[in-house]
Amino acid sequence: MTRAREIAGDFPRLRARLGTPSDDYNATPEHTFEYGLRALLDGLAATLP
């Protein structure tokens, strides 16, 4: 997070997000990425003929 704060110093929008719940991304449940990816791919598959 220290490095992220250093980088965010040059980007006001990114700096503003550091205080939000997404700031603690590493504390998310283990399978969050897989769940999100599966939901995205299922949504795309539903639009295919």
C-alpha cells in the first residue's frame, strides 16, 4: 500500500479511491476474482446466438 500511495500522489482520482473499501483489496474473499470472471463470462455467453 505504501507504493500505491506514492504512485497515487500524481493522480487525484486514484488518490481519492485509496480511502474507499476497495483500498483493502487484499482482504477480499479468496474466490472473488473467479466469481467475478465467471459472472462476466456467463453474461457474455448469454448474448451469443
